[in-house]
Amino acid sequence: MKIKIGILLIISYLIAFVINFLPSMKYPDANINLVNLLATILLLGVLIIFTNKMRGTKRSPKLLRIFYIFGIIAGVLVLVLKMLEDYTLKYAILDIIASIQYPLYVFFTTPFFGANMLFNVNYATFAVFTSLFYMLMLVLMGIVGNNKVKSSI
């Protein structure tokens, strides 16, 4: 059962990634429509179900926690580096450092970009929203995981 949910998570991530890739790269010039939002909702739902199913295993929560921690860091880094990029366009070294944000943005924020149909904010602010989602999932995983351990004692 967990393997099927894992495959469903990978497929839903790829669907959301492909559907939201161009709008996330061209925002605000590209239109975000209902298809983008539905792909994001599918990914969110499968990710919540996957988190719920994986919390009882020994190895998967560590990998999931690492993924969530990288998601949190990625969102914050994208915002900080975007702010630095706005103020320091004339320094080449800072422009090189700012290029770190793009892979993080593409990997952790792009699949969720359909939700920006609801928020309509710039990409750096939306990256922080996704990091808040990752943080919420990490906290919920810890709360639910701790309750499961306490109830079994």
C-alpha cells in the first residue's frame, strides 16, 4: 500500500511540476488557470496522505523530514536572495550567489505554483508560502508521530 502511495506521490509531483513549470517561470506574464490549481491540490492531497502513511515506518519519516526541512530552507533562501538581488544588481559576485535560488525555486516551489491563483503574489513571497506549508507538514508530522508513540506505551 505504501509503495502505491509513493508512486502516486511521484506521479502527482511530476504532473504538478509539468503543468506549473511555465507559469512559475513566466509569472506574472503567464496566466494561472484552474488546471494549475487542480494539479497543485492533487499534489497537496497526495503529500498529506503520504505523510500520514509514512509516519509509522522507521526510515521514511527521516527522509520526509529532510525533504520538508530543505523545502523550508529553499523558500526562505529564495526570498532572501531575491531581496539581495533587487538591491545589488551591480555586483557580479552577488549575482552569482543569487543564482542559487533558481534550482531551489524550481524543485520546491514550482509544483505548488498553481495555488498562486489564489494569492497572486510575486515568486519570492510565494516561495515563503510554500516554506510555511513545509513547516506546517513538518510540525504536524512531529505532533502526530509523537502521539502515536505515546499511545502505544
